[in-house]
Amino acid sequence: MSQWDSTQVKTQVSAAEWQTRVDLAACYRAVAMMGWDDLVFTHITAKIPGVENQFLINPYGLMFEEMTASSLVKIDLQGNKLDDNPHPINPAGFVIHSAIHGAREDAKCVLHVHSLNGVAVSAQKNGVLPISQQSIFVLANLAYHDYEGVALVDDEKPRLVADLGTKHYFMLRNHGLLTVAPTIADAFQMMYTFENACTIQIRAQAGGGELITISQAIIDGAVEQSRQVTKGLGGRLGWPGLLRRLDRRFPGYDQ
């Protein structure tokens, strides 16, 4: 784009990129609707389909509920802007995301939040406890990464990648929650489950009574149970309904 005109973005990108922009903007607004946002901080990134090492990220300074398909910024794996979008991005915020996108072919979307209950559980030595139905889906596919300070330098990337391995739920100790998924819808659904598991845990612990734990045998079968419950569609099962809710409460993400 030689000159930035947000009203023309849809006509200047591929249909696949535009759909990714719409879904990612919707995801940002859904995160805001759920109360998981942290003002303008944290990020959700998505790979542009069919293009090598090109991604979409939020313009730094816009609230999550303000995100639109045309306002999202196109960047490369190093966090360099690839379009004439006048909005700045937060290069430091892409450190974690770029490490995962670069290491995992299936990491089409990386969703990271600083939700209060998620951070609270991330500060607990034992992490996620097997005490709820929500927790078994997380525990069947969960990795941890110890806190190294604000993620600003590339030196941390190899350790992030090594700790994540092939998992899709990632708890950043003393920091927050992260999901890695092949679609934006899947990343959101996983975060919904992740945050709910943490919320239930904090409330159960606050009750003060002895907690009943779920057996490892049940956790081991959680992945297959999840496939059955979602009819093999994962996050795509509930995504259309979520978009309808956004259309009622936070319309305009598809602009």
C-alpha cells in the first residue's frame, strides 16, 4: 500500500487475509467482552494464510474492544511492519509470539492474556490443579515456563520454545496464560477453558474446604473426550455463536 487508507484495506488484501483479519479482530473484542484484557497490553497474533512468515498483530495503543479488521498491523517474524498502517506496534510484545510462531508450524494463532485468575494460579507452585472438568482438558496438554522478567530479549526464546514443546496450553509462571492453536477459534476456545479452570480453582481454594482431585486416568482420556464433545470441530463449534454475540454487544470488528 503506497498510502494508508483504512477504508481500502479489504480491497487491497487477499480474501484469506481479510477473513483472518475479521476473525482476529473478533477475537480481540471477545477477549475484552470476557474481561481478560489488560488495557492495551498483551497480544493475539495470527499467521496470514498462504504467506511465509507474515502475521497480524494489534496496533499498540488501541483498546481490545476498539479492534477492527482494517486496523490490524501486518508484520514479519522479526516484528517489522510490512504495510503503511500508521499505528505503532509493540516489538517487545512480539518476542514470545515470534518464538512460538517460528518454532511451531501449527501455531497459526497465539493468544496471550494477563487475566487476574490466570496470573493468580500461575503464581501457585503447583499450578493448575485437577479439581474441575475444565482442568482436565488443560492438564492433558499443559506446559509451564518460569518467569524471567518482562519478555524483552530474544535470549529467552529458545527456553520458551523448549518448555512449550508440542503443548497447546502454556502457563507463564507469575505472568499469565497462553494458548497455541491452528485456528483463531481454537485459540479462543482453549483460553476460555484455561481461564475458567483457573477461576474455579481460585474460588474452590477460597472456600477453605478440602478439595477433591480428579485421577490421572481421567485426565489421560480428556483429549478424546474433548473431540467427542465438540464433534471434532474444536473451537469452530462455538465460534459462529460467539460472533453473533459480538454483533449484538461489540459490533464493528469486521470493518
